[in-house]
Amino acid sequence: MNRMRKIPLVVLALLALILAACGGGGSGDADDTTTTTTATDASETTAAPGTTAAPDEEMEPVTVEWWHIQNTDPMMTLWQTFADEFMEANPHVTINITVMENEAFKAALQTNLQAGDVPDLFQSWGGGGLREQVDAGLVQDITELSSGFIGNLTEGAVGLYQVDGVQYGVPFNLGMVGFWYNKDLFAQAGIDAPPATWDEFLEDVQALKDAGITPIAVGAGDKWPAHFYYSYLMIREGGEAAMNQVAEDLDFNKPEFIEAGNELQRLIDLEPFQPGFLAAPWDAPDGESGAIGTGQAAISLMGQWGPGAYANQSGVGVPEDPIADRLPGEFGWFPFPAVEGGAGAPTDGFGGGDGFAVGRDAPPEAVQFLEYITSLDQAIRTGETERVLPVTKGAEVSVTDPYQLAVLEGLGNATFVQLYLDQFFTPELGAAVNDVVQTLFAGTVTPEEAAEAITNAAAG
Amino acid sequence: MTTHKTVDTKADRRPLKGVPGVAPWPVIAGFLLPALALYTVFVLYPITQSIRYSGFSWNGLEPLTNWVGLENFRTALADPLFIEAIQHNAIIAGLSLLVQIPFAVGLAVLLSRNLKGRGVFRTMFFAPYVLSEVVTGVVWRQILRPDGLIDRLMGSVGADGLTQEWLADPSIVLYSLFFVISWKYFGFHMILILAGLQLIPNELEEAASIDGASWWQGFRYVTLPLLGPTIRVSMFLSIIGALQLFDLIWVTTKGGPINASSTMATYLVDWGFRRGQFGYASAVSVIVFGLSLIVALLYQRFVLRRDLQGALTA
């Protein structure tokens, strides 16, 4: 008796274990199907003409998983506010926000994508990364769903979230990289105007050095801040034509790009960077933003988000204060200077945007939410944070602080904008570009070897 | 004793039960199953999956279609950066054996004596081991940063000429990290060896000193040989730890700058999660697994032989 009872028990336990083990995959599939069904149901409803976010209680509840990287105030709070407002207007929608730091986000997203557990809305820079996600069928074609409002956004930004003419995401921010500089430190070094050419820039760097000021802070430990220099010099040397060419043939063994490396070498040879720059991250007390925010270095090549980060590291004031009051001295912005003999125009830009890609299983409410946060009123509120350059037409009026205005002007003058190279290419090649740039900054490779190494990485 | 009796009586009642004193198979299975299931799901299954992935060129997103055979292994073993990473592991392992263990032995011998406040010292030296690697990494990154605590401390005693870019200079960073690793783990080895010392009967050392052995002779010919098994286990843990080294490096330098502090594990994570080359990263993980297995087996076979009578490799 005793034994007879025991064996089935063991078998039962075994079965339970097997079930539990398989349960993970099984229930995941079930979830997916449910979401898809909901999605189709709802899309049929919303496809009907004239439907907006109607506050009808009988709608099936949906959840939108939203991953973003605006992990500091005021943007972090603003996104939460937008989500709360949207949920209030659409009671059937629940928006779950996951906020992550940039680098942590990249690692976490990769894991989730691989597991097929795609967030409904997630930070995207477009480019090669988005293309890979499209090829793997992880993001959703929202051409149809977004057609009602995508025309309200600037074409340049919208285009970043298209692959082969199909819309997969919606931008909210577009800027370009340029030089942020501390005017007070420039004055101390006897420099009265920002440099217009690369040679002048190198002279100013030397002048700052002679005055005992660390000329440049760069977060070469994170690598991408250093890649801004190399990329910009490539754009100045090669121009639009060369950049479009390399996007096709992935061949960096070109005289223009080697020349870009040589020019970068001239800068590095001046030893203009803060101590420990090779290990320094971008945004940390011991990073690039920390050195600039505390007035320990004069120049930083960074995008429109630069001043906000410097202010946060300055230890002065609170996030709600105007950025200018928190910075160590008066700051200014100048575009990357012209390079003599280069094919690129001094108005060619380098930058990119932020936006949200729409996951494959996202309900249409996710796109409606994107419509909400990029609508004119909300875009203006976004612009007023001084952290973002909204891409909604007409929202430029919200940009009033001189820093963001300078970037906006540079962007307005841009004859060509190249997307960040580490986002433009596949993640693998982007990482190779960044790694090679770090070795250039460490002085362990020649410009020729650098071009060779990137080309080899592209060849696989 | 009581358990024995119960088992015996049960076995008497049911003669088909097999060898007396051995639990019936459902009981064995019942106890084994939970652990076995977990082991299968979280260890065996991922390992077989890694081996499978390692034959593909795969970015982790697309379907597994691009079979490349052993190409990933060839690429990895031909990549100077991977070889460099292996060398870094070897350097850390070697330094641990040469510096960290002798230091721990010395401290343990010192603290096994009747020293005033030795309890306090033992706790103090052991404390770093209690911290997680991530906490250790974050704290030491701040201490070692330019113009950080170390630099200021050195400056205040007039040694500012000797300050270095501890984590940013590619030729120094590995040794800075070795220092941090030793700081974290020497206390652990010290405790192991202290325990070993307490197992050595006092009479033996007394006998040696009565026979006229100096302190050094007593230590060299009595204490040290008897401490052998403990030291060998300590060394084994050190080597395994050095091979697995990841968290602390990832938090402080991510293996940089320019891969100067990379280890096999940071190399593998970099290729998997930053470059999205999961096929290649899987191949690297298989190599790392193989290397660790070989080292562990060889060590057991040749060094731990006497300590592990009856073990698999003995």
C-alpha cells in the first residue's frame, strides 16, 4: 500500500516539474497570441474612420510596456506625466514604464529582443540597429497607424525611423553634435572668438593648454563620445558623397578617411584631454560631463543633451533650475570647424535623434500614445525642459534657451546630416568603429591601421 | 542510530526492498529530482544550447540558419584580442598564486598566535570578502579615479610624483585591478588557512621546538606540510576565480581601456551583448568552458590527488 501510493506521487512530482519547466515557454506563447488577438481586434476598431482615443469603458484593457532612457529629471517626470495623462483619457490603457540608463538599456534590450519579449515602445536611434530588428521581425510596421500624424513631424527625423520606406518608429528629439565650450575659460586663455577652422581649433587647444587649462574633456572609456571626433573629421574630409559611398561599400580604406585619422592624430598629439580620459565614461562625476560641469575642462564635443548633463554634474541647484544658472561659467556652442582641403561643407552635420520603435506585439494604443507625446502641445512641453529639441513642426517656439537655440540653428543650416556612425551601421560594425577610435585615442594604432581594422570588421 | 533502526525495520517488513540500509528508489528519486531538474534546466540545457549556437553565425535575432561549422572557433583562437584576454586571466591567476596566497598564509600564521585584538584583525581582514564584487568595483573606481582618494592620499604625503592613471593607463590597469581583487579575496584565503592551522596539533610544533628546531624550521618542516591540503584548495579556488573573473572588471573598466584589462568573460559578453554576435560568443563560451574544465581536471589529477582519494580523477 505504502509503496503503491508513493510511486504515483513521485511520478506526479516529476510531471509537475516538467510542466513547470515547459510552462515558461508555453505561457509565453499563450501571452503572445492573446496580445496579437487583442491587437487585431483593436486595430479593426481604430481603423474605423474618425476614431480617436475615445474614453469608452467597454474597450478591452491593454498594457503598453514602455522602455525609455530619460533617466534624469525633468524629462523622467515629464514622460511619467504624459503617461498618466494618456491613461486618464484612455482608462483601458495601462502604460508600464521602465526607465534605464543608456548603457544598461542597450544590454537589457538585446536580451529581451533575443528572448522574443519585445517591449511595446522602446528607445531607438534608427539606423543599422533598427534594420536588424526589422529583419528579425521584432518591430511593427506602423506606416498605416501613424499616417494621421507623422506628417506633423520634420521629415529628416521621421526618415531615421523608416527602413525601405516603411515606418517602424516615431521620433521626438533631433539634434546634432557640436562643440560646447566654457566661455570664461576661453577668455582666461585669451581666446575671444570660437574657431572657424580646424587649424584655429588646434591653436586654441594649445592656447588653453598654455594657460594651464585642460582643453578638452572626452569620455573615451564609453568610446562613442570619442567616435564623434573621428566621424566628424570623416564627414569634413569626405563630405556627403564619401559618407554615402561608405554606407554602400563599407570600405574605410579611403584617402579621405585616413586623412581624417591624421587630423585626429594632430589633435591627440597635443595631449589635450583630461587625466584618465581613456577610462572616463560620458556621464559620471569622473566622466566627460563631470569634468565640464565642474569647470575642470573647457571643451566637449557632444549633442544637444550636453548642457543638461553638465548641469546635473555641477552640483549646483536642482534639475528644475535653468541650466545656465547651474553651469560653471558662461557656455557657448560652435559647429565642428571647417577642415582645409576637405570635400565636406562646414555646414554638414553629424547627429541623430531619439525616438521610440514599436514592438511587434504592441497594441495600436502604443502608437496613439506616440501621437499624444509628439502632438504640438506636448512637444512644446518637452522642448521647455531645455533637454530636448522637439521634432514636431511649430514646437521650435518652445526652445528658448540659448544653448538649444544654437543647436537648432546649426541643424537648420545643415546641408547634410550624417547619423551617428555607431548607430548607422549594424551593432557589430558600430562597436568596431568605437573600439578602433579608442585605440586611436590611446595612440596604439596609426590612422591607416584604424581604417584597415574597421574595414576588416565590416567584412566579418 | 535511530534512523538506522527505522530503515532496518522497514526493510524487514518488505523483503523485496533490496539492500538493507539503502533507501528505496522512489525516495532516492524524490530527493534527487528537484536538484536534477534545476541542474538540467539551468546548467545542462544552456550548455548544450551554447554548443549548438557555436556552430552558427547568428546575431541572436534572426532564425538559426547560417551554419558555419568550426569557423567561429577558428576566428576566436586567431583573434589576438581573445588570446590577450586569456593571457590576462593567466596573469591574474599567476599573481594570485605568487602574491595573494603567500600573503594570506603569512597573515594567518601571524593571527593564529596569541595576539592582542586578533579577533578584531581577523574580522577586519575578512570584511572585504563580504562585499559583493559590484560594490567593491564601484567603490574602488572612485578611489582609483584621477584625483581620487589614492591620488590625494599620495599627494598629502608628498608622493604626488608617483601617482598614476590607475585605471586609465593600459599598462597599469590590470595590476590595479589585481590589487583590488587581492584586497577583496585575501581575507577569505586567510580564514581558510587559519582553519587549516587550527587542525594542526600543537604537540607537533612543540615536539619540533624541543628537538631544537628554530621557528622557521618548525614552520617550514612541520606547519607548512600539514597545511598542504588547505593551501592546495585555496590555490584551486584562486585559479578558478581568476578564470571566471568578470563582475569586478566589468564594473570598473569593462575590460578597457583598449582591452588592457579584458578577461575571457568580458570578451565574451562584449561580443554577445554589445555586438550582438551570439553565435560567435557561444563559441567563445565553449572555449572558456573547455579551458576551465581542463585546468580543473589537471589540477585535481596532479595537485589534489592526495587530498581527494577516490575522486573521479584520482
